[in-house]
Amino acid sequence: MLPRDVLKSYLLDMPSGHIFDLPYRLFASVFPPGQPDKAARESLITLAEECQCDIKTIADEERIELIKR
């Protein structure tokens, strides 16, 4: 499990252009119940904005990329 505050700290410290790979199973542990829950997705969007990251969902690989702007 990855605590949300640890994820946020990591994302804030990432250099521009860096990608954090977030598999659906890890997404579910940070933002229960995970994909495709709307509230979980909105929480991820909020965190990504706070950390200046773009979100790219790769559904066929069941993962999300958080890309630092």
C-alpha cells in the first residue's frame, strides 16, 4: 500500500517530464475503491492538479500515468 501523502510528496518532487506509473491495483489502495469509481477518480484528478501532473489512462494495460508538467 502507498499512503496518499507519500504519493503526493513523490509527485511534488518529480522533475518535469517524469512519469509515475500507477497500476489500477495501487490506485485502488490509494483511492478506494479504485477504477472506475467516480469519487476515486476525482480524488486522483485533484491530487494530480495539486502536484502539477497530467493524467493519462492506459485502460488496456490497467494503469494510469501521472506526468509531471
